[in-house]
Amino acid sequence: MQPNTNSHLIDESLSAVARAHADTQQPQATFDAIDKALAATVGHRLFTILVHHRAARESERIYTNMRDAYPVGGRKPITDSPWMQQVMHQGQPYIGRTADDIRDVFFDHALIESLGCRSVLNIPLRWRGETLGTLNLLHQENWYGTQHVETARVFAQLAVPALMAAAD
């Protein structure tokens, strides 16, 4: 069953993230609040946040809810793939609805599938016209659709101050 996305739940989740911004334990407090908010409003099994290191042409995982499978600090190369063009360069979300979609885009698809994840929603974290990183939600097959993009995008943008602090 998909999470309840009524406006009251979204309001509560937004408020929790706003309160987390005031916490001294940054960026962890904000990332934890966004993780919880997205679990309640959009849903996910695996949730990660990656920061884009433009000069190094790499993305680094700075948050994960599955540290054993996807530890903080893991890096991925930035390529010229269609996914990279869409998400990182054009700043557009990506929805992969099936395991085939994941296999087509991610080199670590076997690990993703082993975690029961067969759909993905990648939301670019944008600031001043540039993609700073991505917020990545993965779940069972056919979980994500266009109806999830705007809610996820709001929470993604609320991650930007913490992402910028983490990248310093």
C-alpha cells in the first residue's frame, strides 16, 4: 500500500524538516527528517543523497538509510549517459518504474534488486541553475509515478542547505 499523501501529513512532514534545520547536528538532522518525511509521504525502501563533485566528475553518497549495502562516502563516476544528461545536466527528475529500467541505468542494479528495489525516483538538488546532487528513492516495482515528483522535489530542495554544508 502506498503512503498516505494527504495535505495534513505533508504539512506535518514539512514542519518536521523545518524544525530539523534549527538542530545543531547538521547535516544529519535535516537528512534524517527528510528521510522520515519521504517515507511517510512518497515511500521508499532505499533512500540516499548524493553530492556532485563537478571537478572530480564524481557523485559521493552523503546519506543513506542502508549503511551496510550503501555506505556513506561511496562514489560513482559522472558519465555522459542519458540518465546523467537528464538528471545532472538538465536538472530533470528520472522515474524508473521497473527492474529493467534500473538495469538500463545503474551499474549496481544487482545490489539494488537484491534489496527488493525495482523502481526508482531520482530528484536533482538544484541551486542557482546547477545540479548540486541527487535525492534517490527506491522501492518495489511500479511504485513511483509522476504524481510523486512534486512532493519529492519540495523535500529535495529542503535538503539543499544541508547538502551545501556537507559539501564544504
